[in-house]
Amino acid sequence: MAKNLRTTKFLYQDKNWLTQKYVKEKLSTVEIARCYRDEEGMWCDPNTISRWLKKHNIPMRSLAEAQQNRHVVNTVIKKKGVS
């Protein structure tokens, strides 16, 4: 019988995946839920992402940090000419 390398039932439950998306890529919970839907083809609620961030003790960004990240991402997209 083949051994499944993934120890979690769903990708959004994986601490490393969440850390990559939330901390390193600085995606919002809404964007992470969208990534999950695109990668896995399954629906995911942004509140579920928040819950798993908390379960893994990944510090949540403040509202000010989240707004600043959103501004930086929008600025980069506009400079590249992507709409």
C-alpha cells in the first residue's frame, strides 16, 4: 500500500503551506482560500484559514499591516500593467 506523505486531511491544515502563503507571500486569508480552491478544486472559507492560522500559532497581521500589504500589492500590479 502506498504511503501518503501528507499528514493532514486538507492542504489548508498544513502549517508549512499556511506559513508559505500567509507569512512569506503575505497573502490575505481571502487570497489563501482562493489559492486553495484553485489548487485543490475544493471550496474553502477565509474564516477556516484564520482558524488554522490560530491553531498553528501563526501570528495574525493587524488591520494596519493588512491594509499596507494590500496597498503594496496593488501598487506592484499597477506598475506591471496588470489590471
